[in-house]
Amino acid sequence: MQNNVNLFKPSVVMLQETKLYQKGTVKIENYDSFELVRTKGNGGGLATFTHHDIEAVLVPTSSWITSQSIKIC
């Protein structure tokens, strides 16, 4: 994945179905991460990475579905 990020230089990278149970498992150089990991069950998980040059904040959500909202400032 790091090779593709280096090649295409996206501002934002979004992953779904990460199937990770611990934050910080996936890192992308020069990107901040926002992760939503599963604490129970199998599958799921979301990760959004924003380039350090972009100001982004996690927006709290109160939904019964797995969702992640990021505000790009």
C-alpha cells in the first residue's frame, strides 16, 4: 500500500473491512490516521488516512451502524 501511496500521492486514503482489532496496526508515512476497530466479532473496521498537509478532525457520530466521519478543514 505504501508504494501506491508514494506513486499516486492521494490527499486521503480510506479503507474498509480492515478486520483489525487494535489501532495503529496500519501506518502510512506522512499521513494521520483515524481508525474504527472492532472490539467484538469478526470483520469490520474502518480506517481513514489524511496527508499531514491537510487539517482533519474526527466528527463524533451516534449511529447504530459502523460509520466514520472526518471533517477536512
